[in-house]
Amino acid sequence: MFGKDEIKRLEQKIDELNENVGKLFERQNSQYTDIMLLLKSLQTEPEPPRNAEDLYEKAKEAILEAGKASTSYLQRKLRIGYVHATYLMDMLEERGVVGPAEGSQPRKVISNENVE
């Protein structure tokens, strides 16, 4: 049979396992919540920035100066967030300033003349 010390060690191991399972469950639950929030945010169209036209002009100017365009470049240059930068990049594409996305490569500037 088992002695008191062995039973006590076994109880401690069971308690440790229960604690670890609880931590794993909390982490999984947190990740699930994060994923659900992300999915929900992806389902809604982002609202245009309040100063979208002003930002558009600044973005167009920066892109034409640089000769290439990327969302991260707009973020750095205009000190804006990702959502606003992607919105501006979409506007620039729609208005013929930049070409379509090509994976992770910067977009090509279609026209460096007076575009809308």
C-alpha cells in the first residue's frame, strides 16, 4: 500500500495538474475571445477617417514623392494607424494613383502627374 508521504506527493501532483489545466483553459478561452473579436472587426467596413480628403492629399503627395507606395510607408509618413492607411491606399488605387497590391511588394505609382 501507499504511505502518507506518497499520498501527499500524489495529491500535490494532482493539484499542480489541475492548476496547469486551469491556466491552459484560461489561455485558450482568452485566445478564442481574441479571435472572435478579430473576426467581428473584419466583418464590419471601417469608417473613413474624418479628415480622409486631407489625408488623401498628403498621402498622394508622399507617394508621388517616393515613387512607390505601401501601407506601412503611409503609416510612418503620415503617423496614422493601419486601418486609415489601408483606407487611403484603397482610395489611391481607386483614383488611379497606384496600382493593385502585389503581395508584400510596394505598389507601383501609375501616374506621377496631376491625378485627381
